[in-house]
Amino acid sequence: MGEPRTAWERTVIPPRTARLILRQWRPSDLEPFAQLNADPEVMRFFPAPLSREESDALAERIRLRIEEAGVGLFALELRESGEFLGFTGLNPMPEWSPGSGFLEIGWRLRREAWGRGYATEAALECLRFAGEHGVPEVWSLTARLNIPSIAVMRRIGLEYVAALDHPDVDGPLKPHVFYRRGLT
């Protein structure tokens, strides 16, 4: 078997922090992930909450990406208790976006985990991890109304680049903002 084309095509050890573990997904994550995705408050900046089937399918796509690429939207757990908090990680930016061809940093956490700095802590570790693996820049996008996620983007050093309507979303969530940070 030949050399991998990029560092992202190898299996790598996910990042960790003093409080958090970022890891591959497990079957035991499906139930708490479905609860997170069904919570209207968690999903208020997305078109709609997800059904159990949609949530399970999303978890499987995420798991396969990590398996194939060695990186993705890692399951996020509290190191002290093993409690599932949601996800944080890196994923390809959408093709329609100004950051197409680069990686997006993203997160989605259970409501009970909000306000404790977990998203910021995990995202900073993902940026460090990406930089160590030669990723030149990382992007992020969200609905313009998603002030909490925009605040995390700013705390982790991303800078505003553009605003653009999301082609697959209608209504007040259609306007999206894009942030980026160079890593090299």
C-alpha cells in the first residue's frame, strides 16, 4: 500500500484537553446525540430538529469520515465522567462557500454543556491539532443570527470574511457569515 496523499488520510490520535476527550463515535453516543439533535433550543439556528433516524444517519456519516480520513467531527466527552457532550472537530467546507477546499471547524453541544467554555476549549485544541498536521487555514460558518457560535469563532481567533446566503436554507436563517483563521 502506498503512502497516504495527505496527513488527513492517515488514522491519527484525536486531540485531548485537560477537561475533554475528542474521539471516534461509539454506539452508546447515538441516544444522547439524538436527544441533542431533537432539542429545539440546540437546533434553533438549523432548519429543524432531527428525527432519531436523521440523527443516527448523521452520526454514521461522521463516524465513517473519521474512519476514512483520520479526522472529522469528533465525539466530545467530559474526561472526568465520560459524559457525552456533543461534537467538535473539522469537516470539509461546503463547495458553495468562500472557504471551499478548506476545512471548517464546527461544534454542537448539549444545552447542559453551554456556558462552561467547552466549545472554545475543544475548538482551540482542534486548531492546534490542525496546525500540527499542516492545515494552512480553517474556516467556520453559521447563520448570521447565531450570536453564541460567532462569539466562539471570535474567541478562537477566527476573523470575519464574508456574508452569503445559504443556498439550501430559507427564511431568517438564510443569511450566513464566514470566518477564517490562518494556521501557517
